[in-house]
Amino acid sequence: MNKPVLPEDESQEKYLVPGLERGLRLLCEFSRQDKTLSAPELARRLDVPRSTVFRLLTTLERMGFVERNDGGRDYRLGMAVLRLGFEYLASLELTEIGRPLLDRLRDEIGYSCNLVVRDGRSIVYVAKSVTQTAFASHVNVGTRLPAHATVLGRVLLEDLTLAELRDLYPEEHLEVFSSNTPKTVVELFDMVQNDKQRGYVLQEGFFETSISTIAAPVRDHSGKVVAAMGATIPSPHIDTDQLDLIVVKVRDTANELSRLLDHAPQQSGKGAGKVVNMWRE
């Protein structure tokens, strides 16, 4: 007698470990905005008894994933989370291969360079190569920024159809971070499609005032955009004479990383020619 075929979600349900799931959900409640949380607040957010939260916190504290603030009432993330994050980054083929290329690009153009990936609606910095005279920046490895409002995020959204973008951003109006932020999904879609046709993005002050970014896509063997490589240029922006060379260097390095990830680009001729200046677009 044949066994009934269950939906994938239903067949996997019996293998879930509720305690582990709750513990991971608890860790995910901490963020840049909520650096410290109390046990009662966590119980409210997770909708579980306080006694359960205390047991979870005790276990996580013993393993180093959370620690108590001075006074012992509130909790924050512990060093074990950071260690786990760095181990994850070190295990990525993308960062292992891409870091030397970032360093070389930084030396060639004289500006800090970054490699980012997309996690849902956010971009995450997974590698960074800074100059010795780097300007002050709040961006570090692990930093998350809104994809729709950043130049690097626009690159990472290039492959999405309008329907997929609507699924990702179901709200009528997008959150605005600067005068350049697209205000609707349609406006965002048009923007990233133009970026895709051009083959790179170059813009000043898109997310942070007086900071220019040049970015290009990194693709894998399937042709999907898996990362964005970018150079960050502090204001005042560079001479127009240098601009063409820097754009070419960023694009060539992104293409080189793509080839190392077994991407075989089709010859289309797109994006060739003079660099389009979009500093104040």
C-alpha cells in the first residue's frame, strides 16, 4: 500500500524542535534598534510564558549567545553570535574568493570597496576593504541597510520581476530615506531595470549625503545576481577624467569574480561605451 504524499511543509513539521525554534526566534528579536531586551518583553514578543523565556535565556547565556547588562535585568547578544557570524562569512565561497579581488580593486582605485549580498529586503555587507585614510563610516561587515534605498541594493534587485518586487514590497509607498529613494514599487522597478541595461550604477548621495557609490553585479553559474561589488567615494566627488577608469575597474573586478563563480556571460554588448554620469540623477 502506497503512503500518502504529504505537502513538504506538513511532512517536515514533525521534525521541528519547538525549543530550538523558540531559542532562535528569541535571538532574532535583538537588532540595532533593540540592542537590549528584558525577559518580560521577550515573553510578550514571542507570546510564550515568562518561565519558558527564562529557561531559554539561561541556556543561551550559558552558551555565550546572550549576556546580561549591568544590573542583570536586561539581556544583549553575546560574543558567540559574533563568532558564529564570522564563521559563516569565512565559509562563503563568495567572500573567500572575493576578498583578494576587493583588496586589489581598492589599491587600484584608491577608494574603499565592499561586497554585499541580499537578505530579503536588506543588503548585508559580507566583505570590506578600506583605505588607510578611510573616511568615517558606520558601515562594517555585518551591517544591514535597506535594499530599495541603496545603490548596492538596486544592483541586487535587478533580476526581480515587477510581480516579485510587489511580493517583496506589498506596501503602497516605500519607506523614504533620502530625496532619491523611489517612492513606489513601480518607480523602483523602472530604476533597477535601467541599471540592468546600463550594467552598473553610479550615483552620489543616494542613501547618505555626500557619498558616491559605483556598483556592479556579481553573477553565479546560473546567471543570477548573487552579490554586488561597489566602491565608496567621499565627497567632493572625483574628477570626471578619473570616473571612466574607476567604473571600468569596478565592473571588470565584478566580472572577474563572476567568472570565478563559473558565470559564463552571453555576448550582448550591453552597457558598453562612455560612462553615463548620474551624480545628481
